[in-house]
Amino acid sequence: MEEYLPLIIQLVSGAVGGNVAGKLLKNLSLGTLGNSISGILGGGLGGYLLGMLGLDAGGGEMDLSGILGSVAGGGVGGGVIMAIIGTIKNAMAK
């Protein structure tokens, strides 16, 4: 179970990051559910990409730096993916 903890943290942080980005970028918001789903996707993708680049703090360890790295990677990834999807959705609606 411990090996899945960083992924779980990234997914939850991604959902939070997607919703925070939705509140800050109201014109790109997908609604709470849409922001959460795109944030979860972005959180997982962001954590995966950071791991591939060797930038995952703590290397998957569950110390404070590893947890903070997972939260940051997931939150930023979630916000970025939500904004990208919101931009695409707005462009298609025109």
C-alpha cells in the first residue's frame, strides 16, 4: 500500500489543484466535477512526468520532502490540465 501513497497524494492534490485553478480562472472553469476530473488526470500525469524527469522530490519516499513533492506536482499538474481543457472547450464553443 505504501508504494501507492505518492500516487494517491498526487491524484488528490490534482483534484484540489484543478478546483483552485477553476476558481482563479473562472472563464476556463469546467464546473466542480469537471475541474476535479481534469485535475485528477493532471495530478497523475504531472507526478508521472516529474518522476520520468527525475524531479520527484524524495524519489517516491514518504518523508516530508516526498510528500510535499507529490502535493506540488499533483496540484500544479491538475491546475495546468484543467486550464488546457478549459481553453480547448472554450475554443470549440466559438
